Amino acid sequence: MLKISPGGVSYLIRTNALQVETESLRSERNSSAKRIGTAKAQGEDIAPLLEAVKDLGDRLETNESALNDVQDALTDIELGLPNLLSDDVPDGDSESDNTEVRRWGEPAGLAFEARDHVDLGERLGLLDFDSASRISGARFAVMRGALARMQRALIQFMLDTHTAEHGYEEAYVPYLVQAQALVGTGQLPKFEEDLFQTKTKTPFYLIPTAEVPVTNLARETILDADQLPLRLVAHTPCFRSEAGSHGQDTRGMIRQHQFEKVELVQLVAPDRSIRWQRWRN
């Protein structure tokens, strides 16, 4: 069960009180304006009426400003809430508490000692971290020859498989998005430090995952039930600053600032979402 902090409760109470006060002042202002208009049209002295409401505008402006501030604070609390977990997710303090749900196949046995991808790639001349570092700094890689070709082939293979065999529609989407798109998928405001942002007058963000633009295809849109589920697949580069991960998994092509991904997104009715997330027999 989701618990609301005492601070969140106080903001809710304050918001409700300010809304009532503000609506009351707006109603009083409108009524006063009508009375003054009627009195003026009838040639009456409106000075007493103006005196009675002379501070009404200031009081309303003060209330509206306070209401906006508390609503902004409440929105920040709401946007900081984590996603709710399914009831069958076990409690735990670390990944060691995870429960294995299903296993398919067995790991292949090797007749030789496995080598790290960095050792293999550099020895074969396929991975070049030194050149990437000179060009862009740490957490970048240059792939050459067969490895670059294999990445391109894997991307094509995944797109073709999901569109031809699994009923997904391919989408080509922007790699730069505005802030509201990231709010809609939960990256903002919580994970702003992990994003790359332009310095243009209207800031853009480099997408950290294709999920952001693909999911936002349904933003501010009402879909008919017979349109669901929507199955979308997209290939994009992804960009992440990896803030706070210094010293963690830094060797090789792990926690890179730039990488490629083929993303699957399904838009389904809420009462069917769990079914589509799980393995189907």
C-alpha cells in the first residue's frame, strides 16, 4: 500500500483550503463587478462599492500565487513517487532477494577459458577505446570492421523479427525530446542528472531510451479500446550521463554514454497490462 508522507498530506490540506478561498474570492469579485456595473448604468454613486472591494484584487492575487506555489510543491512530490510494484513482488533489500521466475535452456559449456569482451575486441582490432577517449572522453567506444557490421546486423535482425513475426509496428522517432516527454515517462524530475541537455532557448534532451519518444506517441491522445494493444518497436541510439556511477562497471562497453537499442513498447488496457508483461504459454 502506498503511504503519503506527512508533508504530502499537509500540502493536500493546504491545497484544498486555498482552492476554496480562491474560488470564493473569484466569486466575490465577479458579483461585485456586476453590482458596480449595474449601479453605474443607473447613475448611482459607485464610490462606496469601489471602496468595499478596493483590496479584493490584491487578496485574490495573493491567494492565487500561494495556490500555484503549493500545487507546484505537491506536483514535485507526486513526480517523485516510484512506480507501484505488483502484489506478488517479494520484499527485499538487494538483488540477492530477487526470485527466479523462469529459466529457459542451459548456459553453453565452453571447451576453453572465456575471455573478457575488452580483451577479445582489442586483440582482434575490433574495439578501440583509445580513439574513442581521444574523440569524446571516457565511456565511449569505437567499433570497427566485423564488430561494427555485427551490431548493424543485430539491429536489423531484431527489427525484422519483431515486425515480421511478432506483430510489432516499426517506428522511427526523434532522438531529441522536450522536457514534458521525459516527465511523462518518469525520467524528470527524478533523473535529470542522468540526461544530456542542449543549451538552446527551448531546451531539448537527448533520449536515454527509445521508450521515451515511443511511449509519448500516445500522450494527450484518447485511444479506442479496439485500437489496443498497440505494439511498437524502434531502434535508436541512447544517451546517458551515468551520473553517480563513477567506479562502477567502468571497464569495457558497460555504462556507456552512448549505445544502441531496439526497444519494444506495448500500449494495452490497464486490466491486461500484467498479462502482457509476463511470459505467455
